[in-house]
Amino acid sequence: MINLTSIQWQDNEQSRTELITRASLVKENGWDIISYEDTSATGFEGSVTTIKVDNSRNASITRKGTANSVLSLEIGRKHFCQYGTPYGNLQIGVYTHAIDNTIEKDGRLYLKYTLDLNSSYLSDNEIIMTVQDTH
């Protein structure tokens, strides 16, 4: 089970989404890979989101299904990523401020990044995830 809180700031307004759902967690070549099915709570019902993260330097958020996108996160570096919408693909700039992966130690993952569209500020985003082993 994961408890996922997603916080987004736009024009000094905060929106918060919380999702508690079943997820798979595997460790592969030094990466923690978490996959879960999105629901109407996230606005991406019918999609599967996969978050892949190393110790605390690189991560990616991939969404496949009704929405398709890949966001690449790397501390201190801006990446340009394809973000699928029902109206076509957008090229989004992603600048990563923080990646704190302590899943093995205490089951927590924290990501903080800024998105821009055509070099215009879009939003600041935080993802706070807690993983609970149900075995």
C-alpha cells in the first residue's frame, strides 16, 4: 500500500491530491520502482503511473494509459519531457529541486520540482509518498 500526497502551487494557490492505493515495489539495478493504477482522485483514471528512483539523484515519473507522459527528474538539471494530453503532446520543462529516497530505511519518498511550458512558469510540485509493506 502507498499513501501518495501530491501538492501543486500555481499563482500562490495550492491544490492537494491524496491517494491511498495498492502498488508494486521492486528493486532493480539499484533503482526502486513503484507502480500503481491511477484513479479519479488523481485525474488520470485508466492510467498506470510508475515512479523509478535511485538513491537521491535521479527519478522518472511515467504514466501510460488514458494519459501518456514521461517526466525525467535529475537534481540541478532541467530536462525537457513529453507530456501527453487529450489535445496532443506538450513539451514540458522539468527542474528538480529535491529527491529524497529513504524507501528502504523508512518507506518514504519525497520529490520536489518545477514545471514550465515554453519556458513560462507552470507550477511547483511536491510528491510525498509513504510505502507500507502489507506482507
